[in-house]
Amino acid sequence: MVRLDKYLADMGKGSRSEIKKYVKAKRVKINGEIAKSSDIKIAPDSDEIRLDECLISYEEHVYYMLNKPEGVVSATEDNLHKTVIDLIKSEDKRRGLFSMGRLDIDTTGLLIITDDGELSHRLLSPKYHVDKCYYAIVEGKVSEEDAIRVKEPLNIGSDKEPIMTLPASMDIISSSDEISEINLTICEGKFHQVKKMMAKLNHPVIKLKRVSFGAIKLDEELKPGEYRKLTNEELEMIKV
């Protein structure tokens, strides 16, 4: 059993003080009856709760796939820039939403937005080595030798303070003297790792887009800034 105001607040329908006002305004119903108090106890699994006649279904956690656009930061709050949480519609927001991992402000592509801290901690833990694939446009002609080099540890730090990468894999999509297109798959998430790896190979990144996280691939039907819930199949992929 849980208090009505806590339930609605956890489902992202407002603060407890706001929900108290909703109840006073007779906007909340429990099993078809107008709620008389915001602190009444309900059973989330069996009671039907409606706000303005909209059914508020219980979900322990939410998981959204977001196609992150440029100019947006992977943070919950920021005083200068729009955040990925700002892209979530008010009716879909939940208390405690955050991005699972981060992308640079100029990097686009797949982000998972959730309120499941336990799953995020497990998937981002270095010991799990979840693959992340990035599509990149880089300067210069990428060679097979470059693809071989990323399979071995690269020092993306300095001689005094080396930072060694784990083995990665690179697929060359196109290559010319001016620019090349590649897919680079890494199994860790060091700060600016892809950019530093390609700079180490003398191929500075021009554009960068994450196209997969583990077995989940970016839904190309999502325009930049759009999102959708993960499907049950996708959830099974990341919860294995």
C-alpha cells in the first residue's frame, strides 16, 4: 500500500502539494470514485487511479530511447544549455530521470533515459564492458592499419600519465584523402574516448553519432530530439 500523493508524484504527475490541490479540485478518482484525501492509501497493482479521467498506470521504472541532437547536454540540469531531460514531455517525466551515460554536447545519437539507477550502475560498470558503437566522420584517409591499431591498447593520455584503452574494433565505411567514414566500437567510456582515439591516429573527428548501446540500436525513425519507450524486447536485451 502507498499514499495516493506519493504514487502520483512518483508517476511524475506533480509535487505532493500540487496533487493535494488536484484532489481538492476533484480531479482524481480511485476505482471510479472521487478521491477524498491525498494521503489515502492505495494498492498500485489493483486500484484504478485516474487524473482528469486519464488512467495512471503503475510502472516501477521507465526507459526511453532518445536520439540526442547537437547542442543539448547529457545532464539533468544546466544553467546554460538545454538538457536531455528537457526534451522529455511533461506527461512522460518521472522523478529521478537521468541519462544512462553521457554524450558530448556536439555528439548525437542514442541515449537511454531512465530512472533505474541500479540497472544504469550495472551497465556502466567497467567490469561489464558493454559495447558502444559510434558512427564518425573523420579527417584524412583511414587505413586498414588504423583499424588494426585500435585492436590493441592505445595511449590516449600522455607519456607521464598514460591512459590505455581496451581493444576496440573499427569498420571503414568509406575513405578518401580528405575525409573518411567509420564505425568504431568500444567497450568502455573514458572521457572523450572516441575523439582522443581518432586524434591519436591523426584523424580528428568531424562528426560523431552513437548508433548502438549493447544490443540496442538507434531507431532511425526517431528524429533528433525525439524519443520513445524501449520495447519489451529491447528491455530484455539490456537486462540480461
